[in-house]
Amino acid sequence: MRSEEKLPLPSAILWDMDGTLIDQTAAIVRCFAEVITNLGYDRPDEGRIRRSLGGPMASTMGLFIPESAMETACTAFRARFPEIMFDGLIVLPGAMPFIERAHKARIPQVLFTNKHGDTARQVSRYAGFAKYVPKCIGSGDTQWHKPDPELTAYVLEQIESSAAGAVIIGDSPTDVAVARNAGLACYGIATGAHGVEELLEAGADVAYESLPQLDKMLRWEP
């Protein structure tokens, strides 16, 4: 539901990255298109790429190429993306104020993404998140991917927190699945490819149009 009541402060925040804190879609779509067409396949549909984001890169790639080309395509993507990843990158409205406010409130925070770990940490430093959220865990850092509960348990261990009272803030059904699988709350933010109603239907505890809207609904003051 869309909650009109103030929400309690979480005991820990697991942040999704793409579509929640940043919009890096232009570079991501461009990289998928380049890699796939360079391998001789049809140009992928941009909308289909956008809606698939949030899962592992191979899951999106698999929508457009056969399994036999997967390793080559993923290797090419990882080589090309760092060259263009800051082109058009946008830090979404409210992201830094929210992170800073949570930091001042001494709420443990971690960046938790299916983006390649090394890439995610470069983005975090570029955007300024790393100053307040030093932990950033992504694809390749473990053998798991979101929404595997083993990964969520590992992420919580890194910030010495438990699932009780913790929330994941994200923009996709994958983030909702993380919450459902690991016993967290999910606060949905409709700044990616999925709207408020879609996030609520997927099972988000609450969903808002933006981070500033969520910010206003939290009980920051005692």
C-alpha cells in the first residue's frame, strides 16, 4: 500500500544502485546494444533492456543472444562498459541528502547491487556515496546474485546487522524478492522502469514516486 503514516527508522539500509540512487541507463543500454550488434545479432529493444535491469547482466543478455554466445558477450560488456559508464550518469534527486541523513542518524548502510562489484565501487566513489557508505557489494564479489537470501545474509554480516528492522530500498521486483526471501522490509522507489502500483503488486511494503517522498515519510525526529 501507499502508506500515509510515518514509517519507523530502519535498523539498517540496503541500497539498490541503478534506478534507485543513480540513472546510468543510457550507458547501460548503449553497451548492451553495441555488444549484441557487434556479435551479429539484431539490435535489442531498449524498453526490454530497461525492464530487465536489476537482475544479473547475463539475464539481460540472455534475452537477446543464445547461450553459446553468452561468455563472449559478457566478457565484451565488462571490457566496454568502464569506458563509457560515466557518460550521462545522473545522481537521482534526493539520493545524497537521504544517505547523509541516514549517516548522521547512525543507520548502517550498504550498497547492494547486481552491477559488477568493481564497477559499482567506481560509480559509488564518482557519485560521492562512498564517503558515507563505504561498503559496496556487487556481482562477482561472491558466488551469489540478488535475490539469493545467502547473498543478503552475507551483506548484512558486512555491516554487522540482522534482517530484523532492516530495509532494502530499490526500484524493481528483484529488490522486492530480496526482501521477501530474507525477511526484510522493502521500500519501493518508482524512479526506474517500474511504477508505484507495479512495485506494490510485486509485494513492496510501501512505494513512492521518489526518494524525497520516502524521506518525508520516515520518523527522523524522536
